[in-house]
Amino acid sequence: TEEEVQAYMKKEGGHLVIYQGVVYEVGEYMEQHPGGQDLLEDELGTNIDDKFEEAEHTKSAKNIFKDLEVVGKMKNHDETSTGSSDELQTRGGASHMDGASLGCTRDFDYSTGLWEQIWQCDWTFEEYYVYINEPKVLVNPVRDLRLFKHPLREFITKTPWWLIPLFWVPVVAVM
């Protein structure tokens, strides 16, 4: 039950939520949440199924759950249960969060540069459009999305906005 999850949180610590019958540790993701950490803090220890759907999260947001640590599963969980008669099971995987429901069917390696992977894909404009418009949030561990394999190229893409005019204005002025 939610009470058992809350008791577990008090005893073991952590930041737990229940989604689709699975108990997730969301502590690592809380600072990355686009709506802010406060939204998740209010829901710790509770079932977030209804609130997640009410907020009209994207498929990509749902896909983030596959990267979160699974603490356990609720026993006797089905799609119609409210979580009130559920019991916490032991740790396990969240097989229903495999990302298969996402619009993009490409499987990219986010630990290496994306530019080359995207360039080598043979896909339609619609597939590309779906992929580009799905936000990518990399959790567990939290990290940035890499565009290039080479560290120097990657470093250059992360320059502050003001550095570009600082470099180019004198160059153009001399010409």
C-alpha cells in the first residue's frame, strides 16, 4: 500500500513514487524535472498514475521511467486498481517501460555522439520529425546528450552565447 511505501521511505530514506504498480526511486531525477522539484516532492510515497495522465505527459516522459531505479512492485496490481489494496513486492524490473510505445523506432546509443548516428539513418521526414520533437532526458546517471564523439567537437558546441560575438565581431571589424 501507499502506507507501506511511505513507511519504507521513512525507514530506508529515498524519494519514492508509485507508477503503474511499480515503485520508483526518483531522487536522482527530481532536479531535472521540467516542472520543478516541488511538484515531485508533493507526490513522494503516493501513486502518481492519475496525476501523470492529467498532466498530459509525453510518451518520452513515460519512457524516463525505464531509466529510474525500481525499488519494488505492488502485488495484485492491474490497470483498474487504485493502489489501496496493493502490497509491496521485492525489487524487480519494469518490463512495461521498454520504450516500445514511443513514436520513434530507432535505437540510438546516447553514450556516444548522436550526430553521426542520425546522419547514417535512412528514415523518412516523419520519423525524423517525431524523434527530434521527443525530449531526451538522460537519467541514471544524469548526463547531457552528446552530439559528437570527439571531445573537442563536443566542447565547442557548449560555448556560452556571448563567446560567439566576442570572437566574430573583431574578425568582421578587421575585414
